Amino acid sequence: MTKEIIYRFESAYRGDFNVRAYHFNKGEKSCCIVGSMRGNEIQQLYVCSKLIKALSRLEKQCRISYGHRITVIPCVNPFSVNTGKRFWSSDSRDINRDFPGISGGEPTQRIADSLMKTVSGYRYGIQFASFYIGGDFIPHVRMMETGMENASLANLFGMPYVLKRDPKPFDRNTLNYNWQLSGTSAFSVYTGETEEIDEKSAELAVSSVLRFLSRMGIIKHHCHGGYMSTILEESSLMSVHSQCGGIYRRIKKPGDEVGQNEIIAEILDPYENSVLEQIKSPCGGIIFFAHKSPLVCERTVLYKIIKRLNI
């Protein structure tokens, strides 16, 4: 394993800002794995640290295939992690909305530019990402439909679901989208948590990446076969919104099966604790995403449900 600082700048009040990369083996650029890009993506950072540990062990055992290079970048935004802020500390810019970056632009644009130059040229790219709304997902692999996506490769992770997303205008400035445009087969892996450590989904994420690398011949590693992935279109998920604001009491969590009109959450009056609204499932199916924050506003997306027919 070799370590490299791929981007650095000095700070007047803190230690230098360093983005570190960990390289395993030598040869062609086979796979690059990117972790925490936002300050609250602690689970994503944790998963990358576990991958670095696993790949270090495999490298010592000579079980990374000859001529294949793997790179892991566990954290792209250590300043925001240290200050406990989701976005860039000084101006709240989102690095994952600044790709492909500008070498002489704002700090987040310069970081994105440096990262893009580092990760370009890899055959496969994996990003541990988080959703723009706070909540929990069923672990899954997400792909943008750029015309260059490959759903059959996404199945090789052995995750429960593969979600295909039609990119919106703001997606065109994300790492995943620009990775695909540069010729890399890019995948976003979502685990169950973001701001908290979830050991079970972290292990699932690590296993899924090692499984993918093994099936692509990049490492020599025997692992469990995983799931037969179900491919979903994001547009097929049914969103459930709150109709009022208040304290959110979640009843159903990701992975739970629900019936039509079943109560899945309640909105409570923050002063009187009375029920302002009962959130009912509009269809039968499986909870794919569930909001987590204890306070919600009107029209917040509380759930996304995989709709089942004839339930």
C-alpha cells in the first residue's frame, strides 16, 4: 500500500487541508473507490476505512491480481467532517455539485478538479454516497442513465436492489455523472446510514465491493454470493409526503412490508402531543426509504415505497 496526498492547501487556523489516496498494487487503473464527500457522511468514511484494512490484508497475501491497481480515497472533505457541517464550512457549497471542477475556481471547485483528474482513467468507479434528504435506505447500488450505464455490472455487487436514475439537471455536476462521461463504469453504493455507524450495513457494503472486485478478476477473494439484485427505476418508487409540520414518529422502517392504507408514521403537535396527521401507505409494497429526522415540515418526503401489484 502506498499513500498519496492528491490535494493540499494551507490553512491559517487549522492544520493543512489534505485529501489522501491509498493505492494498492501496481498496473492498470482497475478500480477507484471514493468515500465521504460531505461532512456528515461518517458511515461512508467508516466503510472506506474497513475496505482499506481489507485490501491491505489481501495485498500482503498477494491476492490482488497482477497488473491491477486499486485506489481508495476515504474522505474528500475533512474540513467539514472536523467542523460537523454537511457542506463546505465557509460558504456551504457542495463539492458533489461542482464537478468536473475548475482549477482556478472556488475551493470546492478546485477540490473537484483535483479529484476528477485523480479518478479519471479507472475502468470502474465506486462512490459511497448519501441522499439529499436525511433518512435510511435499503442498501442498494444506484446508477445514472447516461446512455453509458451497465446494469448487468451493477448486479455483480450482489446488493438487494439496483436503482436506475434518470439524471436531473443538477446531477450533471456530480462525480458519478462526470465519471461516466469520462469513460468509467461508475456506481453509487448506498448503505443504511449516513451520520451514524451501522455495522451491519457497513459489512454488507464492504462485502459487496469485494464481491464485485472478485467477480471482475481484480482480486482473489472467496465471498458469499450475495443477493439476486432486483432492478428498479427510481420513477417507479411511490413517494409519501407529510401534509403538515410537527414531530415525526416513524413506525415503519426500510425493508418493512406494508399494506395499502396501513399507518406507517404519525405527525404530532410539538406542544400538545396530539396526532396532527396519520401517514398511511398509498399502496402495498416494501419501504425503500424512510425519513429519519424527528422534525418535519409540510410536504417533506417521508417514505419511498416499492409498489407491489395486487396487494
